[in-house]
Amino acid sequence: MAQTEPDGGGRERRPREVWDWPQSSLVGGLGPGPRERLLALGTAVRYPAGRRLMREGEETTFVLVLLDGVVKATGRTHDERDVLLAVRMGGDLVGELAAVDGRPRSATVTTCGPLLARVVRRADFLDCLRRDAVIGQAVNESIVAKLRVANAHRVDFAGCDVPTRLARVLHHIAMTYGERAGEGVVIRWPLTQPELASLTGAAEPTVHKALRELRRSGVVSTGYRSIRVESPARLSEIAFA
């Protein structure tokens, strides 16, 4: 889980210089040697909150290795709505599809808070994959894992009611990207109700009602730019019973 810290006002969170990447992330799953070689690529760059890093349809091919912070990937629907496709945090790779096939970006990527990442040119990224079998295999597995999650998302949601779908979305985000806080888990980045609705695949008022019920039952609580899962076990029961 990414490590961050509040500023003097206790609100804005800035990347630290030491990270604890999830084992399930690309960087977190690499051994010390391959990780050092991957993080030697490119240049470290800090971005502010709300910065658009990639735009859907544009023909850029650089890759971002996220060190600390959160980004969201969104897509544009035919009726001009933005739909949240995924979230990525420290340890994840962003932009690898365009780097591999050279085609336009499939999503818009925007920072959800201060972000520190390494920006890697396509040529350097592909050269690394060719030369380093361990990193190449890890990147392949990371891409496959993202496709599996996307497929499971579609299949699992078929026939599920909105409260169940919302519980599954919150459980996945909390277990993958949350920070342990006592018995609970905190999602420390702004996840709006419209974004929750797009991830859940439901109308915003319906998601609002389901979230209100989770709060009423003490499963989750909400604060400034954060959601706290008070009882991960109970949330799991609701999501997968």
C-alpha cells in the first residue's frame, strides 16, 4: 500500500520518498535486482493534483511507472460522458498498451492528487522488455492481470444488484490500494459518487442510496477526500455472499 503523509493542515497529501508497494503491483512484485533496473529507466517527475497525463485518442507512447500517488483512467462515451475505467497507484504501470502497439491512447489518465512517477520513452521501455526477460515477463503478467480483472468485472456484475456491485468495487479498491488503519482500511484519495456510479455500472442516485446504507450499517464511513472501510470482513460478506 502506498505511503503518504498529510501536510501541516492535515488535508493535502504529498508523496513521500519511501514507498511500500503492494505485492500485487508490477513494481512491488519484482525482486530487488529487476526492480532497480526498471526504476533506472526514464526520469522522475512530480505532478500536481488534477493534471491530465494522457488523453484518450492522442498519439503519445511514453510509459509511466507510478512511484507514489493515484491516477484514474477514464473513457468518453458516445453521449459525451466520462466513465471511470480504473484506478492505479504507486507500483503500477500506466500507458504500456500504446507503448507496445503504437496505437492511440485508449483512455484519459488524470492525477487524483500529488503524483511522483518515472516517465519512460517508448524506445527505452521496449528495449528493456527485449533485454530483460524477468521484467518482460512481469509486464506481460501485469497486462494479463488487468484484462482478467476487466473480464471478471463484466461477468461478476451480471445479475448482481447495485448494493452488491458497489460492495465489490469498494472491496477491490480497499484491498488493492487502501491503507491499513487499525481494524479498518482507508482509501485516501477523492472518489466521487459519479465515479463510483460509473465503476458500479449504475445510476448515481441508486449508488448514493446503497452507499448511505453501508454508512448506516457501520460498514464504511466517509470523510474529506477519503472512504474508510470500518469492517472489511462485513464488506466482503456483502460483496461475495
